[in-house]
Amino acid sequence: MNGTEQRIRSAAIRLFAERGSADVTISDLATEAGVARGTLYRNVGSIESLYERVRLDLAAAIHVQNVQVMDAAGITDPPARLATGTRLLVRMAHDDPSFGRFMVRFGLADETLREILSGPPMQDLAKGIAAGRYAVPPGSELSIASMLMGTVIGAMWMVLEGHQGWREAGAGAAELVLRSLGVAGDEAKELVSVPLPEGTAG
């Protein structure tokens, strides 16, 4: 993604989050991104297609980024990965409030849930179940994906509204999810207390 495309995407995220919908005009986006309308037409196409692309790209990108961080740190235990990934997501909302607001507004969309079902979080969940680290009913993947997203988005909202700091909100969300998946309370609390990998400012 070149610099112009990045500016357009960042501007789109801000506008979509502020308005709570894709009801944004080309002129609005051009002004927010600081680019000419012709540049937008060449790079964007329609606002609707940009909105869908932003939503799907964000869902995929954040999981890829988290996987790279955890793999580099040698985190292999599924509950430890879930605890780390959850806290990293909540911290992203603190570091980039526009991203956080976008996720709070749109994070429970069907496309995002599908990305989770096919992406790294659910792959880690399957490994945890196979290893006996989780105790969940068969066929509960969609319910678990919904719970994960709802809990993470709730924690992001707490941070953005100033009710909790990202560390407290992230640890609380991660512990709640781990306990709901059958991880013992003491272990869950210990896992969410481990410092985030170096290089993630956590």
C-alpha cells in the first residue's frame, strides 16, 4: 500500500467511525485525506466498496500482525496466545483511537465474524481443544467467535470512553474469555498478567 492509499484508508476509517455508517461522499473523503477527487476515483472506485474493503482488510491485518508478534516471541500455548492476542487488540484501540472507534461501530459485522472463524484465533482455539486445554461443547465455534468479538469490542469501548486503561481492560477481557473456555481461574489470571512481548510497548 503506497502513501496515498494509506492516507485514503486512514481518512475513511476516521469518517466511517465518526458517522457510524458508510454514508460518506467522495468530497468528504477527499477533504479528509487531503487528496484530489480524481485521485480518489482512481484509487477507490465507490465508497461502498471501500467500506467493505477497509472492514475486511482490518480484520485480516490485525490478526496477521498479532500472529507475527506471538510467533516471534515463541508463544505456542493456545491459552497464552489467546490472552496475548486479546490484550494486543485492546491496546490497538488505545494506540489508534480511530481504529478502535471503527471496530466498536462495525466489529460485529458478519464479514468480521467470518474472518475470525477462518482466521488465526479460531485456529488457535481448535489447537487448544485438541490439546485438552479448553472444554467447550462440539459445534460451538460461531458462539465462541461471537463471544470473543463481543468481549474484545466491549473492552475497546471501555478504553475509548475512559472507563479503564488498556492494560486493565485487556487483561479483564482476556481472563473472562479464558475462564469461559474452561481455563482454571488461577491459570487464567496468571496468563493475562504476563508482560506483552518486547517491541509491543506493553
